[in-house]
Amino acid sequence: MTNAISKITKNGSSLNVEWKDGEKSNFNFLWLRDNCPTAHDKDSRHRMFNILETSTNIEPKTYKINNENKLEIVWSEGNHTSYYDQEWLRKNCYTINNKKKYSSLINYGIVLYKKI
């Protein structure tokens, strides 16, 4: 696994993830619960979870990298456990993806500025 998680810490309303390559991610609890892979029916992809029925106080009771190398979260509400593939988390990490988007815009702006 090229982008493996090296450390996970709980911080307020999110999990902070440090990756082995040095990148850092922040995953909000509500975002994680809403994006749980088991929140959809496997055949129809119909959403089986309603985030509006979840309180803003939801948090992980426990979290760990399990024997299948997935981030396993046992939630404080709904008697539910989520399993996230590390590669999926990295690919869908809004913290890292937003940095890339804005750094591209900044680099483009620098190129334009130099041409003026």
C-alpha cells in the first residue's frame, strides 16, 4: 500500500490522519459517517443512511486500523461500525485535494504574473 496511515488522533469533531508519506488529513466525523461504504445498498446504490437523523455530537467510540488494513470506526450513535479502505480515504481526502486545487491556481497565477 503506497499511501498507508501511520497515525490517527481524535481532535474535536474530526479525526486527524498522518500518512506514511508525511501528508496530513482531517476527516470530520459527520463526513465520515455520511460517506460510510455500508451506507448504500450494494445492488441499487440507494442510500440507506439518513444523516438528518444523526446528531452533531456523533463521534467514534473506538477507531483503529484493523487486520484488513481498513480504518474501522465504531460510532457513538446508531449501533454502527464503518470500514474505510485507506486508498479510498486518501483519494477522497478533501484536505489534501483542496491543497492541490489551490496550489495549481497559485502556480497558474505566478506564471501569468511573470508573463506580464
